[in-house]
Amino acid sequence: MEKIASFTIDHIRLQPGVYVSRRDQVGAETVTTFDLRMTSPNEEPVMNTAEVHTIEHLGATFLRNHPEYKDRTVYFGPMGCRTGFYLLLAGSFSSRDIVPLIQQMFEFIRDFKGEVPGASPMDCGNYLDMNLPMANFLAKRYLEQVLYGIDDSRLIYPA
């Protein structure tokens, strides 16, 4: 079998950033998959499931309510390796195109207080596995260390 595209990226050199992982044609529409890498693979500890789950709930809520992107959001969810998230948007976008959206989303996550949307037994299959303070912390870290002042070294996969 051929390696899938995401397994061909050099995860030793990959740093946190916002990358176009792939573009696919689905009927007449292009779907752009983004790699929102929050930790340095194989260098830093991975994120724990509780904060990943919380970021997933908050990020999906933000995106599905965004005035410009709610109808373009196909999927937002965690990578199995717990080093980041995938965002799939209908349309052909570059990493630079969505930096303002990603900044807004992580500011929302950083500043969120109160009950996490969908964190109830009726709405979620693992509603107790949440860690809002850690999700706030990780969002703040991603904003400060990566998203604010981001340049091409964090927007284009390493060759």
C-alpha cells in the first residue's frame, strides 16, 4: 500500500503551525484539509485527552457559529497523535487565508469560561472527560508562540 500524504511529512522537523495538509475534489467542490499543529511532534509531550476533547467542543462550536465559515466547515477534530487538530473547509484556501479565523477561534477557546457546550450526558458520549483550564492554557500558548506573528516557516510544511 502507498503511504498516505500525512505520513510523508517529516515529523522530526515539523514545528507547531498552520499547514495545508491536502486539497481534495469532492464533486464540484474543493475541500482543504488544514493541519493545526499545536505541539512539536516527538519532542514535546502530547496533549491529554481531556483538554483535546474540550478544544474540540469549543472549536467546533465556534466554527459552526462563525458568520463567514459556518457553511464552509466540514470537520474540526483532533489528530490521533494528540499533537494538533484537523480542520476541513469547503473551498480552496491557503494557510495564510485562514490565520485570522484560527486566531479568532483560539482566542475564543483561551477566553472561554463556564459550561463547555455539549458537555452533558445527553450531548456527548464522554462528557466528563473535559479540562477547560488546560484548554484555555493551551489555546493561549498556541496564540502566543505560533499564531501571533506567524511566518512562512509555520505556514508551509518543511521540505
